[in-house]
Amino acid sequence: MRFRQFTMHTKTKQPRAKSAPALPPKTDISTVSVITLGCSKNTTDSEILMGMIQAHGMNFVPAREADAVIINTCGFIDRAKEESIETIFEAIRQKEELAAEGKAQKLIVAGCLSQRYGEDLRKEMPQVDNFFGESDFENVVKSLTPNFKYSLLGERVITTSPHYSYLKISEGCDNPCSFCAIPLIRGGHRSRPVEKLVEEAQFLVSKGVKEIVLIAQDLTDYGRDLTGKRTLADLLTNLSDVQGLEWLRLMYAFPSKFPRDILPVIAERPNICKYLDMPLQHASTNVLKSMRRGITRNTTENLLRDIREAVPGIALRTTFIVGYPSETEADFQELCDFVQEQRFDRVGCFEYSQEDDTYSYILGDPIPAEVKQERAARLMAIQREISQEKNEAKVGKRLKILIDQTFTDENGNIEYQGRCEADAPEVDNEVFIKSRKPLQTGDFVMADIYDAAEYDLFGEVV
């Protein structure tokens, strides 16, 4: 199995106990540390789990001080797997060091990597006390306390900055993309009821959240399993009615069968950001067909035109995969031309990662790593120029900015880092702000933009 080969080639070798014999697993758990790896969906999962743990009377402390350490892993692509495995090995080392000092610590591994490769992980990492799959929150908590009570299911613990948070509207995916293991890990698409989502949004706003970022494996498939049709437009209407919510942002839209009825809602609702993240993955119809994306270049271009016409000034974010097995140099050049023509506001790029049991696995991984790296660099060089030009066009304009953090520059001056409506947290551009009056994180301010770089803007509070 590729996972076994992969673990043997990670830089970190599996640790072996050298000092004291392993202590029995910790049973009187009062303190816990949760380590979250991977995407915003994992962040949300960890926050829900932490709410359940907290409701059962346990506190959160740094990993070395904890009675139990929980690692919420990611198993999406090779780099994510490697990070997860190395993090587990580091936790094993820590556990053995503490055992040598006579301190028992329980180690739990959960999440996507554990869901997909649990059997192999158990064989290769016997030092781990428990392995659980993704979203198996109840059994994780039961492994920490003998007194699990359904009545103590708590609310989410917000681990992001307190003024923004993610809201996962569905789980799993029904799309047959050839390169993707998400349906194997997370299962089929399952929408959460509107009432529950509105209730959670109200809870988040009551805790000081001003921006909610909607996430899912496929945002645009929302509601199909509940009502037989896509009802994302209705959900957006209900969520944007939540009192006190200032920004609502959409991430992870799927282009095939895109529900165009969401566009007038985005255009008309002032607290829905004029922003859309829609991973396109490629532009060549030949590659898209092999990827099983259910769309062509022509239909993609028509969709982008419709979105821009319906929501003037909308910021479009997308991601692409380079080095897919069937991608020729001509296909890649078509992708480059497409990016030049469409002038996206934000672009991310991934090098193809061959995944077990996916449709594209039988195609092999024929494109050398150095070619993938070179293609990714070429594509992002094109986007850097576009980003620079788009940022320069904002100089002299006045923008609404959400302050994310405060920092001190090399001269000791206090400055602020924030984002405009065109930027999602953690993945997009930043705006550096000067202000004559003190600001707090979570403040909205109007700022005049006076300078621009490739991925940054510079402004001063009006």
C-alpha cells in the first residue's frame, strides 16, 4: 500500500522508547491539548470536539502539560500526510520523554488520515493509545472520560481570531473528481438543516464574530439531499438576516451545475461579501474531462461571465492543479493563457498528488516533480503580475477594512493588519493600515489606499 511506503520515506523516523518502560494510558483526564492540521473544515471539527470536551469539565493546556493530546490529522495530499505523520511522531517522542519522567500521557489520533489509514497506523504506531476517524467526536470524548453524557454536548470553542469564524454547512461530497480522495474519506454529501445553521450563526455572532466564512467540500450542492434541489440561495438569505453579522463569505463553490440563483442574493444583500471562491482546477477541456469535472473550458468561461455580470465588482478566487498525469505542455500553456485572460483576483496552485483508490491513480504519476514545480512557478508568476496590477488600481480608493491584528514596525510605530471585502482570512491578501487613533482587532474602518505591492495594500484610516 502506498501509505506504508510513504511513511517509511518521511524525514522523521519512528521513535523507540529508550529510557523508562511505557506507562499505562492516562485514565484520570482533566487537561487536554488539541492539535489541528489541514484545512478550515478540520478547524471547525476541532472546535466542535473542543466544545464537547469542555462541557465535560476538562480544560485546555499546552501539549507538554496535558493529560491527553489529540491530533486532528489531514490526509488529503502527500504534503498533508507527511505533516500529519511527523506531528504524530513528535507527539510520540514527547509521550516517551514524559514516561521517562514518570508522567503518563494519553495520545489520540483522529481526523482524515486516521479515517483513511487507521489499520496501517495502528500497526506502525503502537505508541498511540486510540485512533478515531473524522467527526467521531462522541467516541473521542468517551475515551477521555468514563462519565460521558449526551446532555453535556457543549457549544463550539472558537479557535480562530474572535471576530471571524467558519461555518460548515455540509459534510462529504458526491462529485466524482478523478484526483480527489475526499469522498473516500468523508463520504457522500450531507447538508445540515437551515435551522441548525442559523442557530449556530447566531451563537457565533453572540460571541463577537463579525465575519462568517461558509465552508463545505461542495458549498453549491447544499440542500439537494434534503429537498431534492440546491437551496444555497435560501440559506444565504436566512443567514444574512442574522442580526449583527457584518460579513458573510462563500468558500469552496463547485463550478459544475453552479446554482445561478445565488448570484442576485449576493448582489442584493449588503452583508454578503462580493467574493466567491470557486476551485476550477484546470482550463484545458482535455484535462477537465480526464479529471471528471463535468465542465468544459467554454462552459467555465460562460459561468465566469454570468457571475461577473450578475455581481459587478465581485472578487473571484480559484485554485488550479498542475502536473496532472494527462497534462501536456500544450494543456499547461492553455491554462496559462486562460489565467491571463480571466484575470482572477486570487489564485492558488497545487502540484498533482497521486492518491490511492482514486480514478486517476491508474494513470500513474508520469510528470516529474521538477516539471510540476516549474509549471507551478510559471503560473504563479503570471498571477503575481495580475495581482500587482489589480492592487495598483486600488491606490487612491477608499476601502472598508476589517482589522485582524496589531503589530509594531521596526521603528516602534503601531500599525494594523487587516483585510478588505476581496480577501478571505488566512489565504488571501492583506492590508497594512496606519491610524492616528488606537484600533482594536475586529474593528471595521474606512481607509484610503496610498500604496500597493503584489499581494499587499497600504492604507491610512480616514
